[in-house]
Amino acid sequence: MSSPTTVDEVTDQLVRPARPPIDTWATVHEKLHQDRLPELETAGYLEFDTDQGTIEYQTTAASTESRLSSATQQLSLLKNLFVLITLIAVSALLALAVASVTNMTPVLPVL
């Protein structure tokens, strides 16, 4: 869809294939207006004017940079988690190896 657009146009696009009753259209419209569009605005994906019912998509470098920064942070957290799991696994294997060596009784030949 082109930007800016209206909540009415977005609702039309969402319900178009099904052609539901007007009550369903109104429910979708209200959910968008009251919940989903404000959430998307808070997340920085769009600008929503509640009074005019208009939506403008965010294409600024700042919003893109913000989303990339968040993705980079998530990737860094995943890497750290992988390193932590690897260290725990190596420590557990080392503990098992030490335990098996220390619990071995030496076998002495009987004379």
C-alpha cells in the first residue's frame, strides 16, 4: 500500500478476499485503530495519527538503524548464550573425566 494511507484502506485490504459482514469489518477496523496501529507506532514501524486515521510508514534511517541495532543485540546475546552452553558442557565432561580417573582402583598383579 502507498503511504500515507488510512485505517479504512488497511481494513479493506485485510478483509477483501473474504467479504465479511459489516460487523466483522468494523471489528477489524476498531482492533487496528485501538490496539495494533498504536503498538506498531510505539515500536517505530509507522506513524499513526489517531485523530485523522492516517498511517505513514517509517522509512527513515533512524527507524531502520534502531531495528538493526536491536537485531545486532539479539545476535550478540545468542552468541553469548552459545558460548555459555559450550563452557558448561566442557566443564561437565571434564568433571566426568576427573571423576572416572580418581575413582579407578589400580590393578596390581598378584604374585
